Amino acid sequence: MADVVPIARAAAAGGADAVSLVNTYLGTAIDWRRRRSVFPRGFAGLSGPAIKPMALLAVARTAKAAGVPVIGIGGIATAEDVLEYLVAGATAVQVGTSCFWDPAHPVRLADEVTRLLAAEGISDVRDLVGTLDREAPADRGRGDPGRGDPGRGDTERPPAESLRTAEPRTAEG
Ligand SMILES: Cc1cc2nc3c(=O)[nH]c(=O)nc-3n(C[C@H](O)[C@H](O)[C@H](O)COP(=O)(O)O)c2cc1C
């Protein structure tokens, strides 16, 4: 898959007010008895929860580096998903596939987002946008056992380590 950051930068340089990402990822399904893809073109677009981890990374990288507002899309099915995208840096989100099984789903997601924010004591949703790797109130005073160092808090964690080091690779690479 192409690296979306330079594409988003080019869009911003060309005057885009915002970019939306991601679209579907290419995939296939095979009828092994017929030795053929079930899709006439041999592939089709994969959407829904399966693509969320990849989409979330693309959004986080772009929001951090492209200097243009990002609309986060890909696999959003719960209010938790919405809030993850906001923390990754999206200033808005789109809900696609989940509308196929329930067209009113986004309305309930918005209500649930409001409830979750209130439960966390967040009065303005904008306070959450782009806060990846910033200290969260829930972590204040706690160590970071995930790094094997109980005395070390999140404030000391190098920022967005994974975003910097895991360079995207093409399908060929
Ligand atoms: C049936 C279908 C049709 C789509 N048509 C378009 C389209 O015409 N233009 C577009 O930019 N994206 C289109 N998409 C991509 C969605 O806008 C969205 O980027 C993608 O499905 C990932 O989000 P989701 O997991 O919430 O569905 C389509 C997706 C699906 C499943």
C-alpha cells in the first residue's frame, strides 16, 4: 500500500481544507473448487472492523505529519473506535460499513461517545484530538508495566515511537 502521508501533504499544498482516509483495502476471496476468485476482477475492497488497525495507523501518521485536518475512516463500529480515531488525530470520523447493518448506528455512536466522554470527565471532545502519547489522567502517577519498568510513567515514554520507526512497505517490498 502507498504511504498516504506524502499524498495528504500534496493535497494540503494544493489547497485541501481536509483529507479523508482510508478507503477500502484490496482483498480477495477464492472459490478453491473452481480455482477462481469469487470476484470478477479478482479482488474487491475490504472494509469494516478488519481494516481498523491499518486505517488507524494511516490516520495517526497523517494527522501527525501532514499539517491538514484528517477525517478518520475505517472499521468504526463502536464509540470506543471513534475515540481511538480522535486520539490518533482525526478531527471528524466517518462510519461506513456499520451503516449497512444499521443505518441509525452513527446516531447511537454519537450518544455513546457523549456518555463515554462524560464518564472520563472530558467536557470538550476537542481536548482528546491528537493526544496520542500524551499523558492521560488515568495514567497519572502510575508506572508503565507494559515496558517492564513499574517506576516509569507514560510521561517519560518516547513519543509515537512506532509511528516513527515502522516505515510503510509496498506490497512488493
Ligand atoms: C459498498 C461500498 C461502497 C463504497 N463506495 C465508495 C465511493 O463511492 N467512494 C469512496 O470514496 N469510498 C467508497 N467506499 C469506501 C468507504 O467510504 C470507506 O472509506 C470504507 O468503506 C472504510 O470505512 P468502513 O470500514 O467504515 O466502511 C465504499 C465502501 C463500500 C463498503
